[in-house]
Amino acid sequence: MSYGLLKGKRGIIFGALDENSIAWKTAQRVHEEGGSFVLTNAPIAMRMGTINQLAEATGSKIIPADATSLEDLEKLVNEAVEVLGGKIDFVLHSIGMSVNVRKGRSYTDQKYDWTAKGWDVSAGSFHKVMQVLYKQDAMSEWGSIVALSYMAAQRVFPDYNDMADNKAFLESIARSFGYFFGRDKKVRVNTISQSPTPTTAGKGVKGFDGFISYAEKMSPLGNASALDCANYTVSLFSDLTRKVTLQNLFHDGGFSNMGVSDAVMQAFEDQ
Ligand SMILES: NC(=O)c1ccc[n+]([C@@H]2O[C@H](COP(=O)([O-])OP(=O)(O)OC[C@H]3O[C@@H](n4cnc5c(N)ncnc54)[C@H](O)[C@@H]3O)[C@@H](O)[C@H]2O)c1
């Protein structure tokens, strides 16, 4: 269903790799709600993914950018403003990657140049995106910037590895930069802390299947899907949430406030 919530709004969507990506679903929902946007991803992801199909279906231009490169980001923002015909109203940062996770190094045996790469891609890039938008004065007043996080920023999920630290860093950047963006440009900045979701990044985490089933059983509303996340993001891009900023917003069917559920108790009682 469409409510026209983003009619006339312009944006940049980072991180749509394939149809499972949270950014992919968000782009589809933003399009349905009347928003126009530029799609962007790392040049290497362009070769692996299917972003062209999404661009065609939503009438969007693709501008490749490595989100860790200031030069790429400066070009991206300049071009996006030009292509879209005005300042930016919404930005989705949907980017995450840990080389330690990818290569199966445990949290207690990190290779630190991989650790550094992971935090640059997963968290530093968020600061860079915002700094470029801020310096170019490219955001409209009452614009909205959202990044995606996970609850391992607050609680221990051993196999989430150094991504836990990257997400804590990301959430802190949202608060710190959100202050300046709010004070100086009336722009809001939030993170959404999303349920485990079966995407390329999600499934890359060791033990993901156990993880997602456990969360499903613990959450009174069940896990939030990628589409649910897209809908929530649309609400944060809309004018209905203008005074929400500096928040880490849990979007997880209630998981983050649970101690134990009947379904999980049952599994232990049956043993
Ligand atoms: N899947 C989950 O369980 C889950 C849960 C909570 C939060 N998240 C977060 O949601 C976001 C989106 O991930 P997803 O689950 O949709 O997986 P995904 O693999 O579809 O998306 C990750 C994206 O990051 C992009 N990326 C990696 N390096 C980049 C770089 N240098 N420059 C630009 N883009 C780069 C990838 O190309 C990809 O499009 C991530 O921040 C992820 O941590 C995911």
C-alpha cells in the first residue's frame, strides 16, 4: 500500500546489492511512496550484484562510490544533487563488512589491518558520508539520515565478532554528528537496530541460522523482515517523524527487551 509519504523528496540509497538487501527493499518502498533517489554501491559490488534491475524498475541513476573514499563521496553528492534537481531529503547508509568475519578469524585472534578495514567500511564511512553532505550543504532542512545497526552494539553475540564494535562506533557517530546536523541544518540522524535478516551480509555471520531462529522464538512479534525495515525507514524519511533524532531505534519485534519467552523455555524443558 502506498501513502505518498515521500512525494517530491530526493535521496541517496547506499548498499543495494541484490533483492535480499535491506537497501533494495527500501528503494522499492521509497519509490512506491513517491520519492526519487540515486542508488550507489562500491564499484566491486556493481559487478557482483544486480543493481541495474533495481535502477530500471525505480527509474533511478546508479553512481558508483566506495563509501570509504572521500573523493568518490564528494563526486557522488555533487552528481546526486544535480541529477535529482535539488538538495537531498533522505539518505540510507546500509553498509557493513568485516574482513575478520569473512575470513573466519575469531574475535580473540583478529588481524588488525582487517579490523581497521572493517571499521572504516562499516562505521567510518558513515562519518565520511555525513561530513561530505554537511560541508557541501547538500541536505534540505528537515532532511533525514538513517544507518542500519544491530543489537550486538549493546549485548554480547560472540559470532558477530568485530562487527559488534563497528556497530557501537556507528551508533556513536550517529549521535555525535546528529548533534551538529540538527543544530546547524535541522537534519535528523538515527540508526535502526534491525532483527537478524537473511541477506548476503547477514548470512555471512557464523551460526546465522541458529541465531535467526532463536531471535524469532524470543520476539513476541517475531523477527522484523527486510521489508518491515524498509517500511520503518520510510517512516523515518517522512515528515511524520521530524523531531526524532540522535536515536538508536530497535526494530526487532520486541527482542531487545526480552529476558526469556515461553517458546525458548519450552525448548529447555523438553530436554
Ligand atoms: N542482515 C542482518 O542480519 C542485519 C541485521 C542488522 C543490521 N544489518 C545491517 O544492515 C546493513 C545492510 O546489510 P544487508 O543485511 O542488507 O546486507 P547486504 O550484503 O545486502 O548489504 C551490505 C552492503 O554493503 C555494501 N558495501 C560493502 N563495502 C562497501 C563500500 N566500501 N562502499 C560502499 N558499499 C559497500 C555491499 O556492497 C552491500 O551492498 C548493514 O549495515 C548491516 O550490518 C544487517
